[in-house]
Amino acid sequence: MTRFYRFLARLYANRSVITAMAAHEVSSRYAGTFAGFLWSVVNPIITVAVYWLVFSVGFRVQPVGGVPFIVVFSAGLIPWMTFSECMILGANSVVANSHLVTKMVFPTEILPVINLAASLIIHCIMLGILLALLFFNGIKFSLLNLQFFYYLFALSVFSLGLSWFFAAINVFYRDTGQVLGVILNVWFWLTPIAWVIDMLPERLRPFMRLNPMFYIVDGYQNSFIYGKPFWQDYGMGAYFWGVSLMFFVAGGFVFRKLKSEFADVL
């Protein structure tokens, strides 16, 4: 436990490095492009527009509880996009930065954290799009909207634990990134983003709630649309945090155990 505490303490000690490298990560994505950082705004808008055309115009999905489908969908898509990006970039974080791992003493445990921080910048842009959708659809703002910070923290803890694990494994097994992409594609459709839990038969609903991302996506929708406080669903909260902390500790443990071998393999 003492070693794991030191592992986490190094993250805090390198917080300024994490901030600087996260900003550089975002800017480097659009380096050399004409629109530059504007692409980080255009891409989410296009993503939401495509899903709106498919589900609202194409399939004519009816409003959910009186709320337009695109609003419910966007509220669930925001945390999922952050999670998916964090997983994909986090899994490749050590391999992509092999020059830092092999040529200097570098705290490699901060690499997945840097990708998480960079993903949160795009997360903020997506939130702006959602707030605009809420405004144009006449959905009033309330103090309960602020509880999304709680779910964002929960998402960060869960994502970081998995990122540490996959980042470490990907150093030794390069197929990890490809496998993770397949898992995320299936995981998306097992999460209530393009559908709602009421669509499922009663017998299947308890199994779908075992998905940790169910708690996060449902929480964002409750925060911005349905106005349900997070403490009302304390049973799901206890389950999520039990699973999330298990992955957080396990992911950190695996990363710490394997990091000494990264330089030799890379």
C-alpha cells in the first residue's frame, strides 16, 4: 500500500508537467492544419449532427419522456466520447512516447493521465454543445446540472485505472490496441446512449446495469435532463465505486509492476 501511495504521489508531484503536456497533446493534434484548434469544435458538432440525421430524421426515433432524442443521446455521448478517447490514447501512451521511456528518467505513470487531461479539454467543448441543445429545446438549467462534476470525477477514476492497465499490457502485446477498439465498439451498444433502459425487457435490465458506464451515462442524463440527484441511486453508486476502485488499484498495480521492463521491450 505504501508503494501504491508513492505511485499516486508522483502523479501529484508532476501535476505541472501533466498540464503542460496535455495542452501540447491537444495542440499537436491539429498542428499544420488550416483550421487548427477549430477542428476540436467542428468534429463534435459533425458527430452529433450525423447521429441526429440517422436516428431523428432517418429512423424517426420519438422523444424520450418528452425530451428530443438528440438531447438525451448527446448527454450520454459526451462521457462516452471522453471515455473512448481516453482508452484508445491511453493504451498507446507508453508505446507512442517510447523516446521518453528509453532515453531519460521519466515518470511513465503520468502518460495515461496526460491523455485523460487532454480528453477533458474536448469534453468541455462537447458540454458547450449540449448546453446549446438544452437552451434551444427549452430545457431549464438548474443547480443539479453541476452534479456532472461528480460523474466526471467518477469517469476519470474508472478510465485512468483501465488506461494504466492497457498501457502496460500494450507494451508487451501490441495487438492490445486493436482488441480494445473491438471491445469499445461492442461496449458502446451495451451502454444506454442510443437507447434507453425502458426499451429492454424487465429481465435484462439488471444485467445491463452491471456495466460501469451505465452509471456514468445515466448520471449525465439525470444531471442535465431529468434532474435526479446522484445520492438517490446509492445502490448503483456503491456498486460503481466498488468496481471502479478495484480497476483503479489493479491498473495502477499492474503498471507499477511492469514499468521497469518498458525500456527493455521498447
